[in-house]
Amino acid sequence: MKRATLRDIAQVLGVTVATVSRALKNYPDISSATKQTVLATAERLHYAPHPMAVKLRQQAYKVVGVVVPDIVHPFFSDVISGIVDVMEALGYHIILSQSNESYEKEIRVTQMLQATGVDGLLVCLSNETVSIDHLRALQEYDLPVVLFDKISPLLDASSVVTNDFQGAYDAVAHLLDQGYTRIAHIKGPPHPENTRQRFLGYQAALAAYGLPFRPEYVAECHTVTHEEGATFALRFMALPEPPQALFAVSDSVAIGAITALKEAGWRVPQDMAVIGFSDWSVCRMLEPSVSSVSQPGYDIGRRASELLLREIRQLREELPPEHSRVVLDATVQVRQSSLRPTAG
Amino acid sequence: MKRATLRDIAQVLGVTVATVSRALKNYPDISSATKQTVLATAERLHYAPHPMAVKLRQQAYKVVGVVVPDIVHPFFSDVISGIVDVMEALGYHIILSQSNESYEKEIRVTQMLQATGVDGLLVCLSNETVSIDHLRALQEYDLPVVLFDKISPLLDASSVVTNDFQGAYDAVAHLLDQGYTRIAHIKGPPHPENTRQRFLGYQAALAAYGLPFRPEYVAECHTVTHEEGATFALRFMALPEPPQALFAVSDSVAIGAITALKEAGWRVPQDMAVIGFSDWSVCRMLEPSVSSVSQPGYDIGRRASELLLREIRQLREELPPEHSRVVLDATVQVRQSSLRPTAG
DNA sequence: CTGAAAGCGCTAACAA
DNA sequence: TTGTTAGCGCTTTCAG
């Protein structure tokens, strides 16, 4: 079936397209008689406005682009879900792209998104991204960009991130508060700022509690896998004075460590307490259940969307777009793996 | 900065927009002299075609809509990833929506997608979906629809699904091949066809190996959570003649069961072998590592995309769209939890 | 080889 | 209250 146009309706009724257009969007000055007939025949012909014609006229697409490094990742699923919920409620749609952690691909997809027509962009930078000129180029064409999770201070744009420092600090403080004094950390690779902040939070918590930083209690991942978690757990166990507790940069590492500990006959948390980061849904399912720092992925998506929509609105009203930098707290989820058995 | 139009270029060079348009898409009849100057000034003015103007002319959007029940789900992440990879390679973009397993929302988002302008739709039906009239309506307007994962025989459309029956059959056969004869199943709720097929595969495997179907070895989930896995595992353990192996409808259920077994002092797989379904990434990280049936999510996304693109092409060429029904095999991933210790 | 002109479907200022 | 007209930016005949 061919879709009906304004002209089809106009011809049927012997009026002009302008009248039909006005009737359909109930303008003030329109006789209710013609309004009725127009609405009726529009209904009868299954009229629906041609999306592109409307968008061409209004110079607005009601679509925003979203770029994440990797769609297959629980954290980004949460973020995307938050974005979709906010956007859909306001009649916006999202176009999803992934950069596969490649700088070149990120440039390509952002340009493709601009070319396909979006009102704004929500971007999580890839780990490989070295320059943000491609995003600046978008801004030059009045395309607002909001960064989330992996951001760059070089770009003058709104951003929404997790407070990794605070999350890590709180996780370690939770261990310290229970009286642990020898706390190890398996840190991430040096590059992404996020995991570096977790390391800094770890150090800050130790310092705040007056404990020394012991380099032998720190290991650095390359792959951030459960295998590395296991390897480093074994290394810590072999120390002359092994740590009593472990803060891992991710849940995969924490789970790998717990597995290795148990296989070696150590009990968790009795012989070593463990806490991870990200709060994967399996943390709740394991035995012992795994403590973790929960990142507010859904809220990051919501907040970033709200900021972007605000900038889109401001731009349309020819106002100078305001930029905000939002930092959302992470929450420690205490479960069995980090709970010190009460003495006696 | 205001974006340049064809007219801007034309004015600068004192030619008409038609010439500029032709030069930019290097038409045969165009002097290489003007082509050069046009390309040069286009470059200089940072010309980029206005997306909506192009789409209005060509009556093609290069965008497809994707509807899933729930974005935050590892399986759908895989599917979406496959879709994005195929679509992006051909210059298509995807607009993502979720139905939240609500029939009403599914109707709403499919209509919104049509209204916003897409060339086709990839849809996984929600569990609540009772009628497919909303999809038939799309087809009436020459909007091709391809279903995946949760499909309906009522809609005359291409579809791509996992072979749940075969996956379940193979999982149970894997247990039977090792000599287990008492095999339990924790099945899903009756409604989604997918989990029902797993139950049928379980029964078929038992029958094929000449074993009786024992109702006391089957439990039915409502929530399909690890708690239910634990509950039913305990029930099975309490039987006068407990099963030796367990096939669970999902990994969450399998993990819950394993946890309960271990807490009760049963060893996995020595005292009860366990295999799940979906092959979550954590299966590999646990101790024992969890066997599972892996669903080809990424390939489902790829194949569905290819079918949809074919139908879009056929429709543009005024050919009758062909429909295909693709069923992709699931693969048993054997790990520790289901490996029978070799006697002796 | 290039220009003129029509038109994709819709909106909106201006007239009547 | 409705019609006329112009135009969003681009493509594509048809002339020249």
C-alpha cells in the first residue's frame, strides 16, 4: 500500500494542502467542520506525515547518536538503557554505534552519525583515542556532544562519569573499618583514567587511616581477566606476610582471585577478604557472594541524556550551550566475600 | 559555523547547483576543470550533503529499527553487536528501542520507529505479545520486518532463531553419553516457546537413549533466578533416588543449583553434574567452570540483518520480497561442571 | 558540457 | 477561515 500524502487528502476534499496541514495540527484558525472532515479522511487513507519531509523543514531530527567502545558489556548496556528511557520519553530515538576501542573507528562512526543526521552525540571515548579533534569538528557545526564514562579534559563539553576514586576509597575504607590493616590491590593498566582513579582511591584510603603503602601489596593487570586475578592472588598468598584483604579493580579479577584462593584451600573471607568493582549480576549468585562497587550505569545514561537534550534545546533557541560536569557516586555493595567474621 | 549547501558552492563559482551536484558525484558528462574547482571549494567550505534533503529525494533512509525486550541482557547485547557490524559495513545505522517485555510498549515503539523513518525493522517479540497486527500493519506499508529469537508463526516474515531443541538435546546427550541415566531438568515457565523447546529436547534425548521420563526429575521455574535453581537443587537432593546430573534452562539457574549443592556438601560434578544454557561469560570463571549451551547471538544478529537488507533491496527493485526461516544451532560448551570423573 | 526547472512532502508567512 | 506562494536542500530529467 502506498502511503497517503497531504496532497492526497487535499485532492479528495477539494482543498489545498495548507488547509490540510493546518487541520491536522489543529491550528487556531480553522473551522471545526473542515477539521473534522480532514481528520476523518486522513484516518481513512491512513495518513502519516513523511518523516524526512518534516525533518527537512524543521531542521531537527529527533535522533541522537550514541557511541560506545563495546556494546557487549554489562556496564554499557546499563548506560544505553538509561539513555533509551530518557530519550524515548521525549520522542527521541537513538542510533547506536560502537568504536571497538579503535580511534580510527571512533572517528569513522562519529562522522557517519553526523552525515546520517543526528541532533547530538553521546560518546564514551575509546581507550585508543589520542585526540579529540573529530569531536571538536562536530561542535563547530553546532552538533552538541556529551561525553560519558571515558572523557577527555581537552574537549569543552558536558560530561558524566562515575566517581571511581570515591568508589575505591569507600571499598577500601569498608575493609579498613572492619579492622583489616594489610590490604592488597590488583590495579588496572595505567592508561584508562578510570582504573587509575581506583588505584588513587585505594592509596588515599590507606593514607587516611594512617597505614603505609606497601608496594608488594600492589599488582598491575594487563588483560584484566580472571586469570590475572588468580595469578596475583597466588602471588599475594606466597608473601611472607600475606595481605588479609584484597581490593580488585574489576569483578572478573576478583572472581578469579576468589577461585584461586579457594582452590589453594584459603577461605573467603576468613583467610582473605575480597571486594571487586562493577557489581556484575553474578556477584550475587556466587558462594560466597561477592562484594563489589556498583557503578551507576543507568543513571549515567539518564544524566548524560538530560544534559544533551538541554544543549540541543539551547542551541535551537540560539542560546549559548551550557556545559556541566557531573560526577556520580559509586556504591559499595557489601556481601559475604568482604565481611570479616566477628571474633568469638 | 553554518554548514555549506550546494547553493553556497554554486554562488562562489558562478555556476548552478545542478552542476555542483553533478560534479560532486562525478557524473560522466562533466569537464574535469569544473569538477576540480567544485571539489576544491566544497572541501574549502566543508561541504557535506544535508542528510534529510538526500533522504527525502531518494526515499531511502539507510536506517533500520531494532526492537528487543530488554537491552540489559547479554544475549541481546550479542545480537545487537552482530546487527551493528553488518549494518554499519553497508552504511546503515540502527535505531535501538526496547519493549520492556510489554505488548503495549512494543506497539508504541514500532509505530514510533515507522514514524521516525526506517527502511525496515528487526524485532524480537516481547513475552507479553499476543497479536502481531502491529507488525502486519508495518508490512502493509512496505516496511519489511524480520523477527529474531522470539518469533511468531502468525506473521509471514523472515525469522532467525536458535535451535533450542537441538541445543537441549545435545546437552542432555552429552550427559547420557557419559553414562548418566538419572538426569533432572529445571525447565522454564510454559510460555516462551524457546524454553519449552529446551524441555522437549530434554525429553527427546531421554527417549532416544531409551530412558524413562521421570516427572519427579522435572521442576518448573517461575522467575528463572538462581534462587529457584537453589531451591530445586535441594528438592532433587532430597529425593529417595536423587538424579546424577542436572540440565538447567538457564545459567542463572545452573549457578544457583551449583551453589546450593556445594553448600550442602555435594561435589560438582562428582555428586551431581550440572549444565546450563546461554553460556554467560562467568561460566568460564567459576570453580568448577560451568558447562553450558552457547546461543549464537552474534550470528543471529548477522543473519537477521542480512535477511532484512535483502528484503529492503528487493522492495526497492519492486521484486516480491522473499522470506526465509533460519534456525541456527546452539553449541554445547563442555567444562568441569558436567564432566563425569573417569572411574579408576 | 551546463543551465533551467520541476519536484520529493511539508510548513509558514502573507494575502485575501 | 482558507488559498497563494515560497522554500527547506537535493536530484534529475529535459533543453540548449
